[in-house]
Amino acid sequence: MNSSADNHLNTVLITGGTDGLGRAAAILLAEEGYRVFAAGRDPQKRAALEQFAEEHELPLETLDLDVNCDHSAGRAVAEIERRAGAVDVLVNNAGIAIVAVMEEISLDDLRKQMETNVIAAVRMAQQVLPSMRERRRGRIINMSSIAGKTSNPLLGPYSASKHAVEAISDAMRMELAQFGIHVVLIEPGFIPTNMGQASAELSTRYVQNAGVSPYARTYSGFLQMWRKVMNRARSKPEDCARVVLQAIRADSPRPRYLVTREAKITAAMRWLLPDRRMDQLTLRMLGMHREVAAAAPQNVQAEVEEMVRPRS
């Protein structure tokens, strides 16, 4: 086990820390000697992580936290301060993804997407920054996505939230530099976690109507593309956790860390290619390029239901 004392960042709060990328980061950081507080809303997931930590003798505790509630956020940070002192590192990992075309998404769902992925990240930062400024040290790590650099059909709501996280992080990085506080973006590509099933559940109303939607071809094309993405995926949550550890340990962390080979390729394409060329490539991947656009998709409803079926 390595000590975290070299950069004086010892106490870590991870939102969405009991599942997926957050859980992997919580375990790795605890293994490396950080005192970790993994926050989440699901009591079963919190209990399972606490049991794992106890069995492996890790300095890892869990907290009940609703990132969309001011009272819950304040209470969680106060509890950490009571147990371990001020938060040194905040990892804003909690997030959701609602899959829908922009014409059809309800404004309530769009607000929910932005509230959870954007407003909540600012809420949590505001809770820990006064103490960080006073001590003139600290680190805010915001979990973005390659979707924060580019957007695809049906991912407009999610990409909008991650674009916002990118902009907010850029502003905060410059605002907080004078206080010795670093702000870092983690930009993963697709990494299989339970978020996919959670996204499917949040998107049920749109999926159920996909077969009769004027965007039936878009839903079908997205399904075909998503299958390819899942089949090619080789990265694991632990890969992202190692990048988070790197961003915490670095004396002068990079503003952005891309995770997964696909994310790096997509970022390069976004930089090099004009928008219309990127549109053409994306539409081709979705089977929506001009040569096949006249062919109506068959049984879109069944295809989309297969997309959201839980995987064993």
C-alpha cells in the first residue's frame, strides 16, 4: 500500500461511489491509502461496499447522499468533516443518461438530466470549496465523457450535460488556480457498467414508443451502433480508476484525461474533421446515410427492447 501523504491529499469524497466507475475508484484509492467516503443512495450497494471494505481492511466508508438535495449534500460533507476532517478531493462521479431525440424528450426529463449531471456537481463543489480555499489546497475531479466533446443522435440530453460540465470545469480551473486548487476532467469512452441498464430504465417512455416514432430509423440505427460499441468494449472500470488516481497524485495534473482507446480516437477525429464530415461518418455508423435512408427498419420495437434488456 502506497501512502497518499506526499501531496497532502488524504480524504476523498466520491459521489456515485457505490457502483460502476465510482466504486472502482473508491476501492483503488482506499487500497492506495486514501481515506475514502463513497456516497450513494442505494442502501444495498452501500452495504455491499462496506462489507467489501471490512473484509479487505480498507479505509473506506459509505454515506447516504442525494446530490440533488442541498440538505443532503451539506449533511454528507458535515459528516465527513466530523469523522475525518475537511475533504481534500471531491470526485463528482454521480450521473445519469437519458436516451431520446430532442424533439421527443420531455422538458422535465431534460431538467432531470441537467440537474443530476451539472447542477449537482456545482452543488457538491460549493460545499467543499470554502475549506479548500482556506487551506489553499484541494482537488475537484469532474467525471465528464467523450460525449462532452461530441454528440450523437439520441445522446443529445446526455452530451448537453457533459458539454456543460466541460465548460464549468474550465472556468473553475482558472478561478481556483490562485488558491492552489486543481480542477480536472476525466473523459471516458464507453466502459460497461450498470449505468447502461439505469439509462434504459430512465428512457423507458421513449423506448416503448420507438416503433411508432417518426424517428424509428434513428432508434434502430442507434441500437445497431450500440451493439457494436458493446462488443468492442475492452476497458473496465478499474482502468478509469487508475486515471483518477493519476490525476490525484500528480503535482500538476493535466486539465483533461481521456480514458479508453475509442475516446482518444474520437477526440482526434473531432479535432481534425469538419462538422459535416463528422455528421456523415456518424450517420453512416447509424445506417442512416443517404444510400439506405429509404429502407424502412423492420420491427424497430423489438430491436429497441433488446437494447434495454438486462444483461446477465
